[in-house]
Amino acid sequence: MKFTLTTAALAAGALAAPHVQKRAVTLDAKTNIWKNYKLHPNSAYRAEVVAAAAAITDSALAAKALKVADIGTFLWLDSIANIAKLEPALADVPAGNIMGVVIYDLPGRDCAAKASNGELKVGELSRYQKEYIDAIAPIIKNHSSTAFALVIEPDSLPNLVTNSNLTTCQSSASGYRDGVAYAIKTLNLPNVIMYLDAGHGGWLGWNANLAPGAKELAAAYKKGGNPSQLRGIATNVAGWNSFDKSPGEFSTASDAQYNKAQNEKLYVSLISPELKTAGMPQYAIVDTGRNGVQGLRSEWGHWCNVKGAGFGPRPTSSTGSDLVDAFVWVKPGGESDGTSDSSAVRYDSFCGYPDAYQPSPEAGQWHQAYFEDLVKNANPPL
């Protein structure tokens, strides 16, 4: 039988939208990829912000709060169950945006604090590898047309440098080192750029900590097979330090002579050559999500829901430093650092200090009053 196409059919075929195959993304970790990509405002945090803005009765403040929903922020995968947040969050990532993800579930997590202890116990490395990292990797592979920026395990390796006297950190050490190495090796994918967490200037920035800190980070990099997609470090994650305040916030402290890293720009400039000497890439991203206001803390190490804080500089690749790839918002402003309830199992004394906002809910839970203060105190203003 002979088939012929009618004019109408030909016209319909001509008008039909062609199938567009998205191109796979390949990120060159030898370059600053942030010059070509914008940090994505992930849908999970957007939903929290929109709900929070709706609860604000002051219309002017609510309008400012809504602007936060459009600012790129990292998504924290802080438990095996929360891996389920990743797939939905990838549904609306356009070309030109990069999905920021925090890898954060090591066995014995946060060995020097209680507020953000994790679900996996010391010794459960195989669960971390098989149920956590091995579950994240195929999702990233299946979204090869999406660019990803990963911050690897906040607080882990820095704790091994400065808190090795704690039994909890001694017990966690091998799991941290093996876990981080496994993570950066497994997640070393073409559409990924990775940064190892390196604490901040008030932590590894002390003169005596710089070289040991760099060596600890570089050892993990080498143990992970010198992954090609690891670009360097992330600093000030969920932190408060100014990027370039001079003199620094604690420049007049009695022990200031022992810390030349009085801001994050100085910290990066001091640790980067140490990293290079130790044998790993030395570029950085800096979390500016909550560092809009300075002079609020009694000491460098105070980290919990600092009272009076404000949203800081917006994500950008214009940092004024060749070593700093970008300012990013890693910590979702408004999610609590830890509870101020001293009777809670995860209560940490830092969350009860005078410079910590009280009352505050458990780590990761939404903190409406604190969010509103971050909006009010934002610098630059929203």
C-alpha cells in the first residue's frame, strides 16, 4: 500500500517543536568556574523563605525577606533521608546556574560539639559510603547537564587539627579521613566542582595551625586520589567572620599576635601557599551568608546563633582576590545552629552563651525570629 503525506501533515510536522537534548556539563577545575555560573536559589530554601515572609506582619520587612528567596544558597544533605531533597531541587536549575550542595554526614559528625551531631555513629563508615555517598553519586551522574558545587564535610578535618585532645575526635579521626577521601573520590565527576571545608580564620588561621591544617587537608586530597574536580577549600561555612574588615574583629585581643588571619581574605592568603606546598589546589570560596554585622561575639570560637547578625554580601565572583573564586551563601540563613534548651540531648553550651540568640530551636530547624533579624540587619541592605 502506498502512503502519502497530506499538506496538513507536512505543515504539522514542520511546526512541531524539535526535541532539544541538553548538553552534558564539563567543569574545568583549573579555572574559576564561578565567572560563568550563578549559584542557584534552591527550591527547598526558597519554600522556607516564602513561608517565613508570609508570616511577617510588617509589609516592608516581608518584602525584603522575599528577596532572600532569589539569592543562591547551598542545599544541605545532612542525613541519608535528606538525600531525597536533591532530586526535586534539581527540577528547576537552568543552564548557567550551579547547584550548591553540602556533603555532611560523616560517622561521629562534629566530634567537638553536640548541637549538630549526626545520625551515623563512629565505626559506621560503610553506611556512610554505601547509603550516603553511593546514593548521591548516581543522582549527580543522572543530571549530567546540571553543574554542581560541593562543599565537603564542614568542621570535620579542622576538628582533627585542633581538637585531637578530645576522645570523641580521636575516635572519629580514621572515619573522617577515610570518609572524606571516599567522598571526593566517588563524587569526582565531570559536572562537579569540589571544595574541602577548611574552617575559618579564627580556627585554622592561628599561626600555629596553618601548616598542620594544610597538611591534614592535603592528606585527604591525596588519599582520595588527587581528584581532578577538587578546586580547593571552603571557608567561614555557617560562620560570621568578615571577608576584609581591617583591623580584624579580634585585632585588639590579648592573643591577637598569634593570629595573623584577622579576616577571611587574610586567612585564604595565608593558608593557600601552605596548601600548595602540601600538594593540593589552593583556591577558595567564602561563605558570606551571615557576616553582614561585625563585633558581636565575645570570642572567635563562638558559633551558635550569634545575636544581632545580618545577611552578608551576595554571592558573586567579584571578590577582589585571585585566590577567592566566589562569595557564596552556604548556610541557609534562618535555620538554627543549635538549641538553647539546656535540658535537650543535643544542647551545646555555646548556644547558651550571652552572645547567642535565645530562645533557639534544634539545629536545622527554622528559626523565624532569627531570620527576621538577619533580614533587618542585612549589610548590604536587602
